[in-house]
Amino acid sequence: MRNLIEFLDLGLQPLANNYLSNNQKLKKEKKYRLKVLFNKKTKMVSIKNTFSSKIMFNNKYPYRSSMSLTMINSFKKLSLEIKKKYKPKRILEIGSNDGSFIKNFDKKRVVGIEPCSNIEKITKKKGFDTYAEYWTPHLAKKLHKKYSKIDLIYSANTITHIKNLDDVFKSILLILSKEGTLIIEDPSLLECLKNNTYDQFYNEHIYVFSLIALEKILIKYNLIIFKVENLEIHGGSTRYFIKRKDSKLRIDNSVKIQKRKEINFGLNKVSAYKLFAKRVLKNKKMLIKIFTKLKYRKKKIIGYGATAKSTTILNYCNIDNNYISYFLDTTEDKQKKLTPGTKIPIVKYHKKLLKNIDYIFLGAWNFKKEIFNKEKRFISRGGKFILHTPMPKII
Ligand code: TYD
């Protein structure tokens, strides 16, 4: 326990994806203290208080990866690369969501694991072999019986959501072929600290990975990172290509380069995290100042993209319905609901609704490029966006 340093306290928070229906408006919400830890020994960054998977990932999960063109294109590009370079006979995706990745492959060759049954059934209906189950050794054994070994396993934005990493990698070892490749992709801790995107921390993101921390875990299972790619996805993600220790795949220079970047920034030392916490506090003060000024000037502000990430920002900075009239979002399951904790109504996206708006708080800042492209008219008539990263500003 002496190795655990608590460096950031983001206050009392609701479950980030727990959008409330109108009749839950007056009910007391489940809240937890969002504190973030750095382990001096393992170099892992994780949140202190966690919830069971059953509470977070169930048959009411609202997130859909297909809601963003950026995600769809990224999955398409990766699947082409996988087909060309790795030529896998069978592909397994852990956390297949609504099938945005697996749909790029022949149905006979892919298997999807998605514990949120409301989403899993979307792909099942289309004829894919999917399982509404958590990723466990039990499931890995079941799949092994059916398919024998799998030569490519992919998991995006999922492994960091599972507390028991030991179970995750043990299960992977049960099914990954000798020369097989495991590709995992998650928000990058380096980018999070560089850009002050403290909203990467919320109940579902139990860990935010760095290469140095992930490497230390993987070695216990004789797994080695042989290549890394940095992506713009989700505000800066890292894609790790992993192999078994005795596989013949060559180790790419990108691993050394990434490690150097992380060490140079200080991800191995407590001081970098303490400095980050100071910047986060400053970020909060500046964001509150922007909202207070605009409210005083009676400007109409709405939110764009009711993300899980923005739950952390809004609750940490106490920005509620007094500041933001409503959020626009394309996800059906979020519409006509209220944002967790701050109870801001979420409205179905329609371009028309931007007509008399002065300012938009960009909850989905991670899709800034895509959204700025979509809202050229709003921008050209003088509409402004409020962003919190790297420091709060109006653009
Ligand atoms: P996202 O940032 O992917 O995830 P998280 O909830 O994990 O922080 O969520 C993006 C949200 O923004 C999602 O609810 C869909 C919405 N969205 C729009 O409403 N319009 C858009 O053009 C885009 C790209 C996203």
C-alpha cells in the first residue's frame, strides 16, 4: 500500500453513463469519490473506488461506437491492415459493442464478446457469432472448445474497464495461438497528462494505461509489446501490438520511442502526477470563470455530445442546468434523459437546434475535427465552442 500515491481528487461523482429518465430526476443518485492513484512500483494509474462490472455494463448500456464516423473509419482502416499484414484465420474482439469493428470481416471468421446484451443483440441479429458475456477464463475455455486457437485478438477501449487484469490476460493466454497477435487500444496516459484531459477518469476507466505500466503486467504472462501506434482517437489513444515471448514477430522501434517519450515526460515519477493535479485545479477554475462570465452576459449555452467523460467535468466543476440549457446527442438511448449528477436535459441532435445558440460546450471534444467539419455553418455565422483541453478556452 505504501506504493500507492493518491494524486488527484475529482470529488463526488455519479456513474458516468447513468443517464437519468425524467421520473428519476428527484431520486438520490448513487455517488462515489473519484480519486486517482499512481503506483510507484508498477507505474500503473488507476481510480481508487470501483464498481462491479454488473453495475456498469448491463442491458442498459448506452454507448454505441457506430455513433462516430471517426471510429467507423478507424476500425475500417485497422481491419484492412490486419487482413493484409496478419492474415488471420479467426479474429476475436473483446468488447465488440455494436459491431463497428467486426462488421469489416467475414462473419465466419469473427467472434464478438459484448456483455451489454442490449448492444450485443444488434450484431447477433445480423448473423455474427457474439456472446453477451464478460471476458473470463470460463468463456475463453468455451470458445477454445468451439474454435481451438485464435490468431488475432482485438480489444478497443475495453481492457481498461476490467478490474481483474490477471483474469483478462490469463483468459487471453488460453486462446491466443503460438504466433498470434493481441492488439489492444486505449486512451493514452501520456496524452491525458499532456492535454489535461482529466475527464479520462471516471468509474468505467479503472485504469489509464501507459506503455511502461502495461509492459510490466504483460511480462508476467510472457507477453511482449512489439509495436505501438499513437492515434488521435478518443483524444489520444495508444494501440499496442502484443505477442507471446517466443513468437517470431520482430520488435519494432516504435516501442523504444514510446518508452522514451513516457520516461522523458516523467510518467515513472510521482512529481509528474502532482504537477498534473495542479493543472487540473487551475483548469477547473478557468472553466468555471468562462461559464460564469457567459451566464452574466445572458448568453445561451448548450452542450454537444453527452459523453461519459463530460460527466466528470460537469460534476467536478459544478456546471449544471443553470449554465447549460441542454445537450445535443445522436445516441438514441441518451435522448430525453438527463446527464448524470448535473441533470441537464439531453435532446435528439438536429442542426436546426443550433440556430439561436451562441456557445457550445464540446462534451465530445475527442471528435472535435469531425464535429467542427459537421458544424461549419454554426462556426461561419460566429458560433463559438467552449473547450476544456489543454486549458479552457472559447474558439
Ligand atoms: P464518446 O466520446 O465516444 O464516449 P464516452 O462517452 O466514452 O466519453 O461519446 C461521444 C458522444 O457524442 C456519443 O454520445 C455520441 C455523441 N456525438 C454526437 O452527438 N454527434 C457527433 O457528431 C459525434 C461525433 C458524437
